[in-house]
Amino acid sequence: MKDENTVTSQEPSGLGRRRFMNSAALAGLTLGVAACAEKKSDGTPAAAGSAPAAAGHAGGNPSHLKPGELDSYYGLWSGGHTGDVRVLGLPSGREILRIPCFNPDALVGWGITNESKKVMGTKADGSLRYTVADTHHVHASYKDGNYDGRYAWVNDKINSRIARIRLDYFVCDKITELPNVQGFHGIFPDKADPVDPKINYTTRVFCGGEFAIPLPNTGTEDSSKYRSLFSCVDAETMDVRWQVLIDGNCDLVATSYDGKLAATNQYNTEMGAKYEDMMSAERDACLFFNVARIEAAVKAGKFKTYGDSKVPVVDGTRESNKDPKTALTAYVSVPKNPHGVNASPDAKYFICAGKLSPTATVIELAKVLEYFDGKLEAPDKAIVAEVELGLGPLHTAFDGRGNAYTTLFLDSQVVKWNVDAAIKFHGGDKSAKYVVDRLDVQYQPGHLNASQSETRAADGKYLAVGCKFSKDRFLPVGPLHPENEQMIDISGDKMVLMADHPVRGEPHDFIIFKRDLVKPKQVYNLEDFPLAVKDPKASGVERNGKKVTVRLTSQAPAFSMREFKLKKGDEVTLILTNLDKVEDLTHGFAIPKYNVNFIVNPLETASVTFVADKPGVFWCYCTHFCHALHLEMRTRMIVE
Amino acid sequence: MKDENTVTSQEPSGLGRRRFMNSAALAGLTLGVAACAEKKSDGTPAAAGSAPAAAGHAGGNPSHLKPGELDSYYGLWSGGHTGDVRVLGLPSGREILRIPCFNPDALVGWGITNESKKVMGTKADGSLRYTVADTHHVHASYKDGNYDGRYAWVNDKINSRIARIRLDYFVCDKITELPNVQGFHGIFPDKADPVDPKINYTTRVFCGGEFAIPLPNTGTEDSSKYRSLFSCVDAETMDVRWQVLIDGNCDLVATSYDGKLAATNQYNTEMGAKYEDMMSAERDACLFFNVARIEAAVKAGKFKTYGDSKVPVVDGTRESNKDPKTALTAYVSVPKNPHGVNASPDAKYFICAGKLSPTATVIELAKVLEYFDGKLEAPDKAIVAEVELGLGPLHTAFDGRGNAYTTLFLDSQVVKWNVDAAIKFHGGDKSAKYVVDRLDVQYQPGHLNASQSETRAADGKYLAVGCKFSKDRFLPVGPLHPENEQMIDISGDKMVLMADHPVRGEPHDFIIFKRDLVKPKQVYNLEDFPLAVKDPKASGVERNGKKVTVRLTSQAPAFSMREFKLKKGDEVTLILTNLDKVEDLTHGFAIPKYNVNFIVNPLETASVTFVADKPGVFWCYCTHFCHALHLEMRTRMIVE
């Protein structure tokens, strides 16, 4: 395991730099804010000794597929500010689909069709409630500890929304806005029911609220009255089941494989309103939730509600949960402003990375359960390792062979470390070399994830790393740089960098899983659409005073009506069914000057509603290439 | 050149299939609409003889860059329905940037900031005029027959708009909506002034209007009164200089290197309103414009205007341009529904592909000028070749070595052919083998372009092909398939397929040029923003009745004010200047529930205006990862 070139953090030469930083050192870090973005850290023993990038590149780089060769893994990527979920093929890193969720999408007609507006949510005047989003984390539904291909979920931090993706059609079908919270950040589905062993699949999604606000949000200035909540959303109905009032804030979320525990790391136990206050304490926390007890408390009516919200809120504060045997929550302390909490695939541990501490903390879940049973004297006794990894540790992935991979934001590295060795080292065996390898990445990595890492079937083949800065890694394109997602081969002892991929700003998190875990459907079912125009002969214009319904079908290269007439002022609902049932034969429908464009996939029906307020001739045309006569595929809308 | 495995189209074995089709055959094509999408054409001698895909893949596939290796070419890609321009690195095919133009973009804040709304255009109530677009063609400004790195332009077909991109900052700075036209499709900058030889660079952009409409658009049903126009936009002011009333429609556009000629292919000289009518004639046309004469006519006041538009419209119809010596236009006939007109890099020819005819037509520009001089008896005498290539020819690119590459939509092939040999063959030398190579592509290719193909510096290295259908080439992702853009190495005699890239629907066209032709700037100039908050001390809230101006700066990891207070009902303009001047150090700014999110790049200033209509505490936070304390970077907006 030990390599001459690898200076591990526990060795003296690394100590000065990697020493657990105190507040004074942090003040320096804060002042030197630009440095981490301006240039990579100076060479240090650890950095200099990292595995040579792309050492194994010559020969069979597995990310270099031949034309026509299919990827072996799917990746589901948070779309960042575009508010979508991106579907990648891996190891190639190719983006195959973007699934619009929170924001309009002018290709699909998301936010334009009535069907998508219903999912997205509208104001009283029918316009979209929101058109911006900030998605961070994508996670998928489980069964028996592996993905079951039913759903994925993604958060919107700006407006505290959660969206669900159906993984049969790869579309968003539900969006829920969480009450009482701001800055909803972490998200994770449960993997089993805490009580009923037959429910060995996801039925809940947990959501961490990051920013503390007044409850209800009256606008009071006194920030000591502000609170954050942890929320549980029903995986099927997408209703908010319950919330927990907590001390401190929520950041990321993890869940245990047995369904009993959920947790969130807390970077601001100080509940500070300014960043200096948020980093005053040496230790923050990983906050555990006893799911069964919380649901029992809700059932027993031990909850409050706030403002207009009907969602039951139970009390998870420290003060109200001092008795472990009845506690809904347990606060395990972890060093300074932790970022990231990740469940190991052996189902034993949650690991928190320190961010402003160079450490990772390993918490044993069996011991947390012991605490809740009154058999462990303090929550912190569940900590089985707390080891130094490097500067700015953020997130951790796993290979299923006992190794963890943690991003080091400030060091611009991924460090591979052995969890068992770390536990031994923490237990006093100073000969235990837990750092296995280090690899420089370009630059400032945030999230990372390995193939199947968040399941019991972690397979340790590929690791994707989301580097926040790309700097000089791609051709210059003006002031806005892409981020750099790097693909790393982790199948051997040494990590090998395979490829750089530029990505549009802020994808944050992603998951990677084997391609046989989903069974996508490529053609819709006509019967699934209540408005479907099932026969071209059903096409026509139906008038009911000013309310007009236009029914159309598409079959390449023609729409079923070559023209239709409206009167100025008509309130028009246009329904289009694509009767082409050939896979990949999608049609588009645009109306010039009327701000309408959407697509209908094979056997899909979509509708738009607009007021015919502009007289004239408007050539509605197919905007999605369908046929040699695609350009000629039009229908004429005449507004008299 | 001749290869045993290549059966060229002029050989007897290929004739049956590739014979110039008559209307009867076309009716069959139309009925068999789904076939072209459903499956690739059956094997034919020509298809069977195509170069083996990826024959040269083993070993040095140039599209497979090592991590950190930079691309050697830029690609500017039409973004399709997302209304943006995508910047790619080639030969890797990686997307480095998306430049929002016509549609909102929630990352940049395009359509959210006041600065972007001004470019996009708003209604009287301040909301965006349009939020959908259908971009097709991107072309860049020229000097001395090569790109000069100043501008690129892209069209929006739905709303007849043209957007300009500044290639120093890679941002859209102007959008113009064309009057009197619908379905603005083709676009091409001129390459020189037709009169002043000192102006050896782009000063005009030509725009082809595709759908004929009433002038003015009264909504009359009588389609015989409908007309299409060809438009000229000033490259600097982006004003519409003039338009030309024509017979038939405009599709794509090409310009000559001497600035004297522009042309558009016409697929609907019949001026039919239904697709069957549009394909009734055996020959349509390539319509040439005499730029100098048109501008002289405008200067001489020989024009009309329509409706509210002040743009001068000259008469380019056949009837009014019978005398070649005074004609503004010349209609050169080309076979059935041509799609694509492309200028060869030797400056001699425009080539039209037949789409519903299996032919390409080579038109010699010197002869067109002879026609305008009264020295050629008919425009059609400028045709120097009309040769069969295969089924569904659409677009043509060039390698600078005398070869053309044409996409065959129905055959799912790219055919490489020699222009001089085609001219010889057309001239009677039946031994001239003009087809050099064929390559199967996957599937149904539309546009293609080669590196530097649209310049005098065509270098024949790489060819990108935009395949409209991907079918089985990528992992399945539900009903909406990506398109498949394929990269082909054309440096040798045989084309070699290098890589498949999935792309989101409908990019259509693109250009590829050497990376040293642009000089991007990575940091803005503070002085370029009139509203810039140049010092954190200038931050504050300025109240003028209900009008409130909030001035803020950002320097990682903090905004200059940790909080600011507003009153319910305030009309707020918030101005944010990013004082971080480090390359790649971008900040974001989101206001929960207020539908605000935008970024400020290094030394950029942006502003948003909103009504503070919701009371409460709102944590405005940095949405673009900037620093280890990025999560902690917030300011508190209190609405009382």
C-alpha cells in the first residue's frame, strides 16, 4: 500500500500543512480568499508526490469509446442553474439528455405547454411561479440497497423545491415547494422503512433546510429567533409528511441502509448570520434523526404547525432531546464547518468531511443506534475515526473494497484512503497507513462520486470529480469558464486520470450506476394522455364563444390540418398528438410571434393555451427535424 | 482514387437508385415517410462500398485528447431551440460554453438582468417579448477571406430575429427583429464590399425569409398574394439596411469572396402553401442578388415600404428584372427543392444540393457576373456541373484541395466528390470519376462543416456531421433522443469516422476555425459598465420615495453588505459589481422566492429590478462556487 512517492498526511513531513487548523489559521485562510482560485497551491510534499496524471493513459483509456460503442453506466447529473437533470453516459462523459424540471426549456416546451406548467406551478394569472433554480443534488430510489430505476429527485436551493424524475420516460412529473424553509440544500431518499422490513425500498425523501429564518417569516431582524428545519417528503405523493425543528442548520443528507437513521451535516451550529460567526466554533455537528420515533411523535400529535402550512413540525432541538431513550435527534460533533456526509456501501458508517478542518470523521451507525437505546453515554462516542486527509475535504465516495475517496478543495486533490486503516489509526495503531493514494485534479474539486458508490453494489470502477475551476484546461471562451469534470479510473491501486470534460456552471452532485438498472420506454402510450387526438379525422376547430379548441395530429411530413382559422381575441387551446409511433420520430410545433414552441415525442400529446391577439397569417411549422420534407411541414394559422 | 470497393454513382450499377427522380418517384418517397427515420436504407452497392467506419480508429484517434490537452479548433454551434450559440473545442467535440441569445438563461441571468433584457427586447410591461427561439445557422465575420474574430451571428427562425455575438467576450450584444418576413432561415455575412476594395471585411449580413406572407400581414387567405423577402442587416449597427421582394422563397444563403454576389436557394418557387404543391416543379432555383445594384437602387429611391416598417424594399421579382444589364437578381434553375447553397473556398463556385433530386449543381460565379454584364444569354448558362451524388443531398463542405463533401439525408452518407472532375463529367468526359469516397453516418445527416471550410483557408482536417437521428447510438433515455454529431477525419483520401457525440435537439449548422483566430478576453473592464460600484465603500441603499437603489460588491467570500433593508412595495434596482479580478472567479446572486439569479464575472456589473412585494427575511446567496467559504457567502435582505 505504501508508495515511496506518497507522503501520507499522518507522516511528519505533512503535518505542518495538514495540521488541524485553529481559528487563527482560518482567519488567514479567509483573508487569502482569492488565492485558492488564483492559482493552485504551491507544491508541497503531498502534492508533489501525487500519482502522475494520466500515467495509464497510453493504451486503453476506457473513456475513449469507439464510434457507436455504448457506455456501460448512466450518470444522473444535477443541472445547476439550468434547473434540469442531465443524463450522461459513462465512462465517455457524454451528455445524452437534459430533463427540464424547475426552469423553462424552449426545446421541449417545458413551461410552455399546459402539461408542464401544471407540474412547474403557476401564479394566479397563469404565468410561471418561478423561472430560476439552483439544483445541487440528484439521488435515485432504492430497493434492496441498490437503485430500482423508478425515480430520481433533485433539489432547487433558491426556491426550496424538490422535483421528481420518472426514470421510465426520463421526465419530471412532480414538483413540491417545501414550507417554512429557505436554502433547501441536501436531499437523500431513504433505502428502507425503519419499522416494516417488507418495505425494503424508498418511500421517503429527506431534505435539509440550510438558511435559518423566522417562523413564520415575519421579517424580524433578531437572528437568534431564526430556525432551520429538516423535512420528509413522501416519495409517491410528493407531499411533505413532516418537518423537524433543529438547532443549527442542515447541509447535506445521508440515510442508512436499514431505514432507521437519516443525518445531516451542520456547518453553522453557531447559527451565525455572517460568515465570520459561522466559523467561530471548533466543532460543528452531524445531526442524526431517529425516523421511527419522529413518525411516532407525529402520529401522537406531538407537533406544531407554522403560518399557513399544515405540515406537522416536531421538536428536534438539543434542549428537548436530552434523554437518549426518547430523543428524536442526536447531535454528533464533527470538526469545523463540515461539508458532506456520505454512507459507506458496507452500511456501517457515515463519513463527514471537515471543510475547514483537514479531517474526515467516521461515525459508526450501530453505535448511534446504541445511543438511541441508551447504551452509549454520548453521541460523540459513535465516532470511530477522525483522521487528517488534507486541506478542504468536502465529499466522499467509495469503491466497495473498503476505500474512500475524498475531494480536497484547497489542495486540489482526491485522496484515496482506507476506512478500516483509519479506524485502526484512530484507535491508536500509528502504524496503520490509511492514505493509499493522492491524485491532483484540475482544480478545486467539490462533489465526486464513484460508480454505484451510493449503493451496496459499489463496484469501484470509475470516479467522476466535479472541479469548480477549470482555468487553463480548455480553450478560452471569455470571462465565464466552464467547470471541469474529470473522469478517473479507480479500478487499480493507483487512481488514473482519464479525461477532462467542460461543463456549464454548477452541476454540483451526481450519481453513476449500471445501465441495466433502468428500463427506459422510448415511445409513449397514446392512452396515457386524456386530451389525445387519436385519429387525424378528429382534427378540427371547436368553438364555444371565445373559447376555441384546435385539435391537430402530426405524421411526417404533415400536420393533419393544413390551415385553421381563428378570430382576434379568441382564447385558444391547441392540442397536438404525434401519431408517428416510430422511435426517435419527434415533431416540433412553433407559432411565429406567439411565443409558442414545443415538441411531441412518438405518441405524445401536448397542449398550449394562448389568446389570438395578433391578426395575420402565421405559419406554424415543425421545429424538430423529422423527414426529408421537414422544411415543408407546416400549417397555416389565420387570425382574422 | 478509384477503389475497388467504391461503386460511384455514375456507374451503371448505381444508376437505378440514384437516377434523377421524377414526380412519380417522389410521391412514393412522400408516402414512405416513416421509412427514413425507422431504419437505415437497405444495403446498396454504394452503401456497402463505403469506407469501413472507424477503420483508422486504433492508434491515434485525434479526437481523443489527453487530460489537459487543448483543442486546436473552435466550433461555433447553433444552439437550436435553446436559442443560444454553443462553443465547442475540436477535434474533441467538447462543449465549453453556451452563449445565451434569444432565450432566458438562468445561469447567466440572461433575461433576468436589466442589461440582458435590453438586448433581448421587452414588452411595455417590462417582461420579455419572446422566450422561445429556433436557431439554425451561425456564421462569423470575415477579413481577407478568413474569420477575423470580431463577430458571429445566429438566426431565430420562429420570430425572425438575428443576434450578434461579440467574439472578444463571447456574449450576445445585439438582437434585431426583421420586419415583413416570417421564418427567417438562412444567414450569411458578406466577405467584402462589392464596390470599395478597401473594405475587405464584413459590413453586411444577409438573411433569407422562408415563409411567404401578406405584405402587410393582414391575414388574407389568398396565398397568391403572399411574398418572401431577402434582407440585408448592417453588421455594425444591426439595423436592417434594405430588403428585396422576390418570387419564391429563401432558404439558405451564401456570399461571394469579392462581395459582389449573395445568393439563396429556393425550394418553393411554386409558392405553394401545402407541401405537395411545394414539390410540383421539377426545377426550383438559386437566386442571385447583385449587391451593388440593389444598394444603388435604394440610394436612387427606387423602393417601397410596407406597413409600419421604414426599411426600403426593392423589387427583385422575375418580371421586373428581365434585362440582365439592369437586373438586381438572377434566378438560376436548380433541380427540385434544393437545400443548401455553399461557396467553394477557391471563390469560384456556389454549389446547391438537390434534396429531392439526387444531384448537386455547380454554378460558376464569374459566369453569373457575365450574365449581369449582358454577356451570358441566360442565368442557367452559369451552371458548369450538375451531377448525381446520392439520395437526399443537403449541404456541402470543402477541404481546400478541390473536394466537396455533401450530406445525403436519405442514404445516411457523406459523399466526397471532386469538383473539377464533376465539371469535366458534366462537360462530357464520362471517364471523369468525380465521386472519391462515401462514408455511412448514423443517421440522416443534415448540416456538415469542415475545418475552415467557409474561408479561403479551408484546411481539410476535420469534418463534423450533424446527424438528425441517433436511434441506437447512445444509451436509451426515454422518447426524446439526442441528435448525433459525428467527427470525421478528412485529412487522408478516405474519410475516417472518429467519434459520436450526442447533442440536444436541433443544432443545425456550425462553423469550425483555428483557435488562433480569436483573442478572448477573460476579465471585464470595470469602466465598461456605467453602473459599476467601483469600491465596496460605495455600497448602500439609496431611497428616493418608493424607488430604491441597492449597490453591492462581491469579493470572495463576502458581499460588501451583510444585510440590507427594504420596505414592502419598494421598486428596487439592485446593482452588483464583482470586484474580484481573478480569471475564472465568478460570483452568483440569488434571491429566494423573488425569482432572481444571475452571475457577475470578474469585474462585471449587472443589475436587476424588482418590486419588494413579499415581506420577510431572504438570504441572498452566492450561487457560483467561488471559495472554500462559498456556502457561507450570503447577504440578508429584510423586507419590512
